Amino acid sequence: HPTLQNYVTVLSDGRFLRWFANSFGIAVAVTLSNVFFDSLVGYTLAKFRFRGRYLVFIAILSTLMIPTEMLVIPWFVGITDLKLLTSVPGAYFAIMFPGLISAFGVFLMKQFFESLPTDLLEAARIDGMGEFGIFWKIALPLVKPALASLAIFTFLGNWNAFL
């Protein structure tokens, strides 16, 4: 007959809440990192003209063709060489490191930033605002729907990541 004893057993053991907090903390940290760094790189690739910009974008996109499973051993070797597994904070960073920036997020944010009018950003430059100020105070608020989408995709991807 139906019972809730399994839930009682899992929740009465202190380990489950710790596992939940670990997963939540790592997913939030990686999501915040992705939202900031992906939008920063996407803005740079969309709004600045420099030599090799197209090659950088192609190199970032080409990483999408490499399966994650193929990268696990090099990540582990690198983490071991850096001795990150010898402490608890290092282990958390080792878990988060591969996902701190994503090619999908860079692509998504670049496409959204390309839709912003360049005249608006140039007006801010004429008014004396610095480049990071233009990014932070003008461009970023205009792409809030993209930031929300990226945050949702990233959080769910990290929450569901068994690896």
C-alpha cells in the first residue's frame, strides 16, 4: 500500500540536504558566471571591430562540435595538476570550472547584441561614458530577455548535470 516512508528516510538523513545545497550553489554560481562572461564576450564580438574577430567567433562555435564526454579526462588531468582536489573549495571550483563560460551562451548573446542600434551606444560614447559603463548600463538592460533565457538554460543544464 502507498507510503511516504521513503521521503521521510531521505529527508531525515542530513546528507540529502547537503547534496541539495551543493547542487543549488554550484548551479547558481555557474549561471551567474555564464550570464556575465557570455554577455561580455557576446557584446565584444558584436559591437567591436578588430582583426581576427570572425576567427575568434568561429573558434568559440567550433567547440560546440566536441562532445563533453571527450573532455572529461583532460579536465580531470588539469584539475589534478592544479591540485584543486586537495581542498573542499578547490573541489567546488573544479566542478564549476568547465561550465563558467559556454559557446552557446556567447552565440546567443552575440546575436542579441547585434540587434541593438549602434547609434545608441555611440551617443553614450559621445556623452563620455566608458566602454564597460556602456555595456553595463545601456546594452545589458536592453537584452534582459536574452539574459533570462540564458540563465534558465544554464541553470537547468547545470542542475541536471550528473557529471
